[in-house]
Amino acid sequence: MILQTLDIKDNCKGIFHESEFVFDPSEKVLKKYNLCWKHSPMLEDTHYRYLFISARSDDLSKFSPDEESYREQENLLLAHHRASLTAKVDLTGECFFNLLPEHQLLKWFEIRSDSLHKLHSLAPPPGDYDILHKAHVFATEVANQEIIYNNRKGKVLYDIFGSATGRLTTKRGSVPILTLKKEQRVGITPQNDVFIELDLNAAELRTLFALSGQDQPSEDIHEWTVRTVFNNTITRSESKKQLFSWLYNPSSSKTHFDKFFSREIFRDFYSPEKQLLETPFGRKLKVEERKAQNYLLQSTTSDIVIQNAYKIMKLLAGSRSKIAFTLHDSIIIDMAKEDSPMLGDIKRQFEETRWGPFLSTCKIGKTFGDLRDLQF
């Protein structure tokens, strides 16, 4: 049985069950299902497999036994929606489905059901399902929260399939959290008491150490590099620039970096014949050899952050505090004062990886653009 939730549209909370619409369904009814199209905040996600992940970026219509009928029903819904907007119907806090004739709504969910069953038969869970499940649940929960940007409410809408490496991107209509300039970040303000930012120190280099089987430096990696590689003869910023220029350019000549870092670790995960990279999280990425090292480190690091963001989201369940958004190698928590005793556990969870802990830094501030170091 495949569960369809009504919150595929905003403000619609319920399910399509046994050819009827059930609002506020009991846990007993929900547990009758273990397959669903997408995550909903009403669901305990560990009980469900989400078919959306098997479809990847494909529209559900592609799996319909009758794509023409699917498109016809979809266009009817769009026409009703446009008519509502033209008539200036206020859909704020109102379920759009309530405006539709019941027979049309039933037809729409029935034809979706046929598509979902066909998808289920054609597309088994991919090898990277586990991390994509976590990414999808996390992105859905963030999308159901509001964020304050320039004194207006908005949402962060992540696309979990928007990049080649698996890094989260944002969709059209999202608060542009990934592209804001530093001076614009001051416009992002918390709804609770403060923002807490946790940021992995030199995250991709720590991933490189981990995949190479090397011990992690217990300090800032770039300071470690200045001291260990350059004997304190150059600045941190110059060391960082030289290191990344060397690391991601396989054609550059050998240097003193070769004694401490590996540019060849990607070969443990890469098939040159197929030009296919398989990451520790099961992602299979088509990539030419010269970019494989970059893809491996970026994808693996991103998945470490996604996995721990998901776990911290669970840790914060039931509290006022929440993860407001992630930004590459960091998470930003909208923290309520009463939840501050949890911060130590949150930081430890953020640093946890299957290769041991990665060092992180912590900052605090009243806006996202005004964060200062926090030691604890």
C-alpha cells in the first residue's frame, strides 16, 4: 500500500485512504503503510520508504500508465488554481483542495496512485537511498519552517538533486541563503533568541585525512599546515590558497604537500573505464578523472553534514530550537535560551563521523551577519 498525503499542497493536512480523504489520521491508520511519495511532518519517517527518491528529478507523470490522462487531470487542477488567484481567493491558511469538486479530487488521487504503483515496480531503492532519505526529510522539515529575512517571512527550499555532487541547492522562490553576500546576511534574524553556527574546520581536508587513513590534526588544519609544511614562513591565507590550488589540479607538479596530503585517494573509489565515482555514502557520480578528487571530497563532506543535520533535527524534536538552514559545511540553529544546555550534545553530534570526530567551530549572534566566536 502506498500512502498519499494531502500536504502535497500547502495547508492540506490529511491522507487519501481507501478511496476517501481522512483528516487527522490515527497512528494505527498511518502504520498500515510503509511506502509514500514524499515525506510529511505528520509521518515518523523511519517507518516509510519515499518513492520520490527513486524517481530522482523525474516528474511522477512519467510513470503514469496513462500519461495523457495524468496531464489532463493535472491541467484541470492548475486551471482551478489560476482561477482562484484571478478571483483573489485568499489561500493563506486554506487548503486548495477544499475548493475542488470531490469527484475531480478523487480522480486526481486515483491516477496518482496508479503512477506511484508503477514507479514502485520499476524503480527499486538506489544504493544511496539512506543518505537521500535523510536529505529529503531534513529538506522537507526546513521547508515547513519560516525564516525571517529583511523583516519578512520566507522559506528555505532545498533541492536535494540540484547538484552533481549531492550538495544542497535552493529552488526558485527560496530565501537565497546559499548566495547571500556577507553584508546581506545581517537581514537573516532568528525567531527564537540567537543563532548558533556550527562549522566544520577545513571540512574537505579533514575528509581527505579520513579517507587516507591519517589521524586528524587536533587544531585548525590551515594553522597546522603553516607550521608543519611551511615552518611558519607564510601566512594562513597564502597556505590555504596554495594547498587547494595543488590539491584539485592533478596536472600540477609535485611539491612539499605530497608528503602530507594525497591527490590520489579518489582512485580507491573511481572506475576510469566507466568514469564512475562511488562515494562512501553510496552515491554513484559520473565524472571525468581530473575532477574525481574534487567530487569525492565535496560529496562525502556534504553527506557528513547532511547526515548530522538530520540527527540534530531529531535531537531537537519537541523543543523550540530548530535548524534554520545549512550552508555548505555548517549548520545554523535558531536557538531558544532554555535549550542552551543541549549545545554540548549538539556540537558532539555535529562533529561525529564514521571515521572519528571532525573538529568544528561555534559562533553565536543576533543575526546571521553578526556572529562571534563562542567557546564552551
